[in-house]
Amino acid sequence: MCRDARARWPQVRLAVMARACESAAVAEAIQAGADGYLSIETSVAGLTEMLKLIVLGEKLVPSQVVNELASLRLEAATVEPEIDLGDVNVSERELEILQGLIQGEPNKVISRRLSITEATVKVHVKSILRKLHVLNRTQAAVWALSRGLAQPSDGAVSPRVAAAAEPRTRDRAPTHEMQL
């Protein structure tokens, strides 16, 4: 149904509501053109907010699926060698945005939290995807989770993230972002 709807109305936003949130079903729905995959167990208030995000162009995937994907280890001969945080040149700001991706925050929420424009967040997300050699924000979050970059619940940056970011920021010239 998603493929047919997407073919007929390419601009429409599609949300799938289902009883179970299994990763294979979620992946199939997203590949078929769904913009979000929601549980029928979701509260009315939660559903309203999720639908608002979908209307704004965000993709929604259940956090349990992201966590499930993070626990998987792909072992295929065609997979590129694993990239470690020390192998990529991720800035402190990109690490902050990556934490937002881990939390499932849309660009608008990340921009408000970091006091930068949504356009600036989009630029950083694209840079993160390029540096990590991943295709989307979910893959970036999975990459980060698999390397222990999940932020503690108190909001502090984990020691591992701070240690990984520190050497790179000292070696580079400071970057300045213009806020509009």
C-alpha cells in the first residue's frame, strides 16, 4: 500500500500504524515509502506529536528498533572495514548533534537545544553522514550507539565522547558558526 500511495501521491506523508514494531517490518515499510512507523499502543498525545513531526518531514522509527539494530554486528565480506571514532574527524558540535540523533531528536529540537539554526543542523547532519559513511540518521545513531557514545541520562557528555573529541579539537583551528 505504501508503494502505491507513494507512486500516486509523491508529496504525501505516510505513517504506518501496527501492533508490533519488529525491525524487519519497520525496514520494509520505510523502504516502501513510509515516513514513520508507529505503534497502535501510542497515546493520543504522543501520536499527535509524532504525526506533527512526520508532517514536518521527519522520519520516525520506534526507538526499540534503533536499539535492536545497535546490538547487531554485521559480519560480511563486502562490508567496509569498521570505522572508529578516532578514525573520523568529527567536531565537538557534530558530536553534540550525533547525541541528538541517538536520542531520536528531529533537527528542529536539536537546533533549539543547541541554539543554532535548523539549516546549520542539516549541514552538520550531512557532514556526519559523509564522515561515518552511512546513508541516514538512523544508521549514524546505530554507529554511535555501537561505539558506546550514548549520552548519560543526566545530560553530561560521556568521558569516552569527550576524550575522543578533545585531541581533534586541539589540532584544528576553531570553527565559528553564524547564527541567523
